[in-house]
Amino acid sequence: MCGIVACILKDKQAAPVLLGCVKRLEYRGYDSVGLATSSSKIKVKKDKGKIGEVQKKLELTDMPGKMGIAHVRWATHGLPTRENAHPHTDCKNRIAVVHNGIIENYKELRDELREEGHVFRSETDTEIIPHLIEKYMDNGSDLEEATRLATQDIRGSYAVAVMSSDEPNKIIGVRKESPLIVGVGEGNYFIASDVPAILPHTNQVIYLNDNEMVILSKDGVTVKNMDGTVITKKIDLIDWTPDMAEKGGYNHFMLKEIHEEPDAVKKTIMETSQIKKMVETFPKFNRICFVACGTSYHASMVGKYLFESLIGIPTDVVLASEFEFSAGALDEKTLVIFISQSGETADTLKALRTANKKAETLAIVNVLGSTATREADHVIYTRAGPEIGVAATKTYVSQLTCIYLLAICMNGNKKLLKEIEKIPDYMRNAIEKEDHIKEIAEKYKDADDFFFIGRGFSYPTAMEGALKLKEITYIHGEGYAAGELKHGPLALIEDDVPVVVVVPPGESHDRTLGNVQEVNARGASVIAVGSCKDNTLKSQSSDIIGFEDEINEFWSPLPYVVPLQLLSYHMSVARGIDPDKPKNLAKCVTVE
Ligand code: AGP
């Protein structure tokens, strides 16, 4: 879970450009940062800490040379320290490497290299790479060949960028099971873990596949197979503007991304004709199985209710990390739907590879060209644009939109396709309530425990509300199916415990109100999310976030999650936490 970037520039110093690029990758890891640039020899500056802190201390922008590599780290092997920060170098400091991924056999390789006299300075798996390359260069290989030979020794996943003072004006990138893209500008060439990193410099991108190598030089970009054969790759034009990857005037990415939700849903609805076409190619399935992690899992839970109610196909929802224990019942009549913002989550990819052997697979993914999109049989993109905040917000509602569209297209109900178009307006209505939500956040910011409850379509919303709270406020939050309260959790409800109740109009409304009475009787403070016109609910709640429109529970997962995201966001800020960078969490979990 790290971010890498590299560049060769025509007429600018590389360091300030690289620093800007890694800043846009900081969501991939932020426990340390480092740069290596090359003029006559390689210079490395790196340390533990967030980019801003390390920049102040080391003046990272003040480094010579028009080419370089950079890294933001999320520690997996070795503590966050200066020594473990990337770039890593060989014994003679003539080769520098940045890496995202995990080298499984690094201990054996390190022992062998140590016996051959190599001196290691860090505890990382990555450091074996520059030493392996050094070994092969000492034996007569050039940088390209030495990098190729080194990757043959390595077991695991990697996206790496390599440079050497012996071959100035060349940077090599290689990918296997970790994302890596190539940016092609006017005389300026880049490689990076993802597109937002390089967007201010170019919107022309080549997606590398596993076991492909890219060679950047002053003269351009060459992509090769690992046997050295040159391959012709398509250049994609990215329609994301650099602004889309910046905060755009908001204090935090998360807030910006919540405000972008109506637009994200609208853009995703534009995928309807693609989805229709895809559905026409489907055989008759007799089982659907959703697989995902975290927030994407909560979107999948809504999928189960939708597919069972609209199409009547038995539908399961499985956590990706649990999938291997339940994959036995798959066959070619099963459609396994993988939901992932990043398309790179290790647990999800592992499950996808298992499912690919037995069933038809579909990935609903936000990141273009990510691994899941290349490995699944079918792909639907959530058109949310880049999401930088660690907590998923706009991608969740875009995932939900895709799931609704898919179920509706499979069911063929044209009326529902018309109704979904109203959702962005419902969401805007929720965003307009932000000041009121902020007041509620201030009121409850010091609570120790929160409960979130809802029934049917509102149960996943309650789960997602609790996850957001935990992630960015560090307050203990539990999401429950409202009917489950009396089977245990009610014992924890006492005076002033905040209970957020998700209670849209619909079939389950009255029974959920019964649960509101239960918690009220035990002294809870009820924060209700429901309809403005729901006077009974109002009379039983300490606070209410009310929608002007009567949004039936069937559609409620989309707009009703917005107030819960805003509530957690404002509580996080009120508690002095940076909601974009919650502790212990990373945006993309590329390890099992
Ligand atoms: C959500 O706020 C979290 N960042 C996390 O639960 C996330 O949804 C999960 O790790 C899955 O990621 P993915 O959608 O990229 O696969």
C-alpha cells in the first residue's frame, strides 16, 4: 500500500514535480516519503512522516536533475523509519528503486545476497531489488536486463521504478499484481501508481499489464514484455481534469467528495445503455453472489435486497476475505459480482481469481484499468472520478447506482429507470441540511458509543453509517438490523447513548418506530433520519434530519447515506481529526 512515481522531464527540475505527484498519491500511504534524483550521480532524500513535515525538514524540492523517482510509504515490512523509507539503493548508491507491493521470498534472497557481500541498511523487502540489480549489472548486464533478471528471482507483487547513475536519462518500470500506469506528455514522461498523480502534467495514459516493463528515456516511452519484445500499447485519453484530483476549495477531500455525490450518481446513470448491452449477453443465471470488503460490502448488501426483490434470484453477499470458505457452491449458472472502488483490494482480487475458475464474474469498479477490471469477465465502471479521502463516500453511492441499474436492466422495468433520475436531487436536499447536521455533530462529538439501526434496505445504510463513524471519528459505533436490538445490544442502551435510526417511509417504517420506542424507553438520544413529514418520528427523536421528499425505502440507500457521511465528517473535524487520513487505515488495501 504505497505510491510510486517517476519522471524524465524535458526542461524542468524533477524534484518539485515529483513532490507534487506524490502529494496526490498520499492517500496510498503517508508514514514516510522519499525522492531520488539524478544529475551526475544519484541523490536521495527521505524520512518518516507526512510529506509536508518531511519537505519542511529536508527541502525535498531542492534536489538536482531532470529525472527522478519518488515514493510514499505505508509500512508493511519494517517500521516507519528513515532507513525503511524508499527509495532504496544498492551498496554503491548507483541504483535507486521505489516499490509498491510485497516480495514474498525476500528473506531467502537477502541471506543469499548478504553471503555474496551485499550490505543492507533497512528491514524492508524492497531493498533486495537494488541489490539484485547491482549483482546483475556487476556481471555485465545493462540496467534493463539486470532489472528483468532481478524480477525473475522475485516472488510476490510489485510495481517498481528503477534508475541508475551508470545509465543516466533512463528509468525502468515493471509491474506484477500492483498498479502502474505510464504518462506520456510533450517531452515529459512519467510512471505512477495511478492517474491523479500525474494529471496536472498529462492526460495521456498507458495502462501496463502484469509482467510488462516500460523504459522511459528523453526520447519517449517503450513498453516491452518480460522477454524483451517491444509491444505496441494503446494511449488512453483521460477525461479527469487535474482539478478533479484536488480539494477544489473544500477543507478536506472527504467533504468535496460528499458534495460531488449527486454528480457522481448522474454520471453513473449515463452508463445505463452499456449495462443494458451487457445484460443482453448474459445467460440465465440461477444464483447471484456479491463479494466485497468494507464499504463496498455494504453496497453489496443492498444488492442482495434488490436482486431478490426485483428479479427473484437467490443472492448471497460474502466478505471477500471469507470467500474461499464458501466458494464451493459456484457453477457456470452463478454470476459473482465483485464491488471495489480501487479494483486492487487484495482480498477481492484473490476471490475474483477463485471465482473466475468456476463462475461468470462481473466487477463494478471505480478505477479505470485496475486489476479487477482486467481480470473479470464483465466490467461496469462507477463514474465517481478519483476519490482521495480514505473513507469511501461518492464511490459508495456510485456503486449503489450501478447495482440498482444492473438489477433494473435485468428486470426490464422502465419506470424504475425514470425514477432513479430523481436521486441526485434527493441527495442535494440532504447536502443542503449540512449546517443542521454540523450542529448535531457538535452536540454528540464527545459520545463514547453510537448505535445505528435500520431495517431491510436501511440496514446496510446503518452499517455504513457506523463504519464511517469508526473510521474517521474513532468513536465506537455499531450498526444493527433494527429487529436485532432486542436480541442482545439493547443491554447496552442507557441514558444519553446516541442511537441513529434510519427510518424512511415504507413497509418497514412502523416496525422501526417500535424500535425507536424501545431505545427511548432506555434513555437513548435518538437521531432520526427520515421524512420531514413524519410527525410521529419527530415526536420520538431528540434530533431529526428530514428529507422534504417522500423517498420510499426502496430508493433510500442512495440519499439516506449522505446525512450519515456528513455527520461523521463534521464529528471528525469537531474532534480535531483529519478525516482524509484516519489513523491505521489506507485507501487501498493491497495486502491480505
Ligand atoms: C471505506 O471507507 C474504506 N476505505 C474501506 O472499507 C473500503 O471500502 C474497503 O477497503 C474496500 O476497498 P475497495 O472498494 O477499493 O475494494
